[in-house]
Amino acid sequence: MFAVAPQLDLQLSHLFFDDATHRFPVAADPLARWVRAASMWVFTGFAVCVGAAAVAKLAFPRRFPIPGRVVAFLALTLVLGPGLLVNGVLKEHWSRPRPGEVVEFGGTLPFMPWWDPRGGCEQNCSFVSGETSQATWAVAPALLMPGGLRLVALGTVGIFTAVIGALRLAFGGHFASDILFAVLLTLGVIWAAYALAFRTGWRRVRSLLDRAWRLRWFEVFDPVEIVSRSHSASAMPSATARLNSNS
């Protein structure tokens, strides 16, 4: 939708823009600012708990009560999703200007559609929304809730993510497509990590690796071994020729 009609981003952002003051008024609202700050503290608390759990699991692998795959799942999704993919790669190298930076909303930079990484933004750019990705990451611990609590947790996270995404749009911090792709990319990382941690038969994988080790697969692809075998093969005809000549 945003690829076919990139101007839809401008139209949605314009709903929260005041033409008289050339500002996004919600960005100055005390309640909206408090909700945004609170969401950052919530994510920071989650990140500290996951980091502490990872350190504790490494230090006391048998005494720490949380299973290793749970700790690995939470840590991987946190690092690879909001950490590396969103803030480390996209926001630093996809030079899309934020709504408040484009000409249409009083800025100096031209508007760029979401699929075009060429823009005037130099760092911490618009694509994708980091705070929306952080809110979406809460799906990861919600998936670990037992029974009916999982549905309650996922519903709460959905509302929380929608509120944070709406605030980023109303603040003029991101376009709607930035928010949408932040959700989709983060969910993709969570889905892949969940399948890897909880759906993969690791015993079967380990048995296959053990069989490969018994077959000494490393010698098959060892370049030194290949070269030595080729030299042995080339030396055999010459040795046979010498025997025939002597006879």
C-alpha cells in the first residue's frame, strides 16, 4: 500500500500537524510525553532483566532456575530485533528523514518513500521506528506465558504497541510506514527465534552432527588432505612407469 501510494505517509502525518503553528501539537502534550517516557522505562527494565538472566545462566548454568532456551530466546530477540536490525542497521544506514525534517512539515529535507534509502538524514533516521520495535518486542516474553495468560499478555502487548506507534506518528517522529515495518520486522525476528528455540528438534540435530563427526566429514573438505591425495594420485603413474622400465 505504501509502496504504491507513498504520499499516504504524508497524508496520515498531516492529520497530526498544525498548519498555523507548523508543529505537531501532541509532541508538547504532558500526558503523551509521560506515556512515551514510561514506555522507555518499561523496555529498559525488560532489557536489564534479560541481561541479568543471561549473565546468571552463564555463571550458574545448573543453579539458575530459568531454562537456557528461554534465556537464549529472550536475549536473541532483544539483541537481533530492536538492537541490531532496527537501531544498528536500518536507523543508521537508511537515510529517510523524519516527518519533522521534511519540507512538507516545515523542515528542509525532501520527503523520501520508505523503500528509498537515499535521503538527507545522517543518523538516527526515520526508517524504522525504534520505540515501536521495542514495544513489539514485548511479544517475546508474552509468548512464554502459560495457558490463558498468554492471550491476555499478547492482547496487552498489542494495545501497548498500538499506543506507542500512534504516539510516534502524532509526535511527528515517524511516518506510518516506519511504524508498520518496525512491527513486521520485529515480529519476524521473534517468529524465527521462537521456531529455533522451541520448535527445532535439537536432539535430532545433535545426533546428525555426531554421525557427521564419526564419518570424519572434515577430512572430505580439508584442502590439505585434498592436495595430498592429488599428489599421491599423480605420483602413482610415474612409479609404475619406473617399474615397467626396470623390468
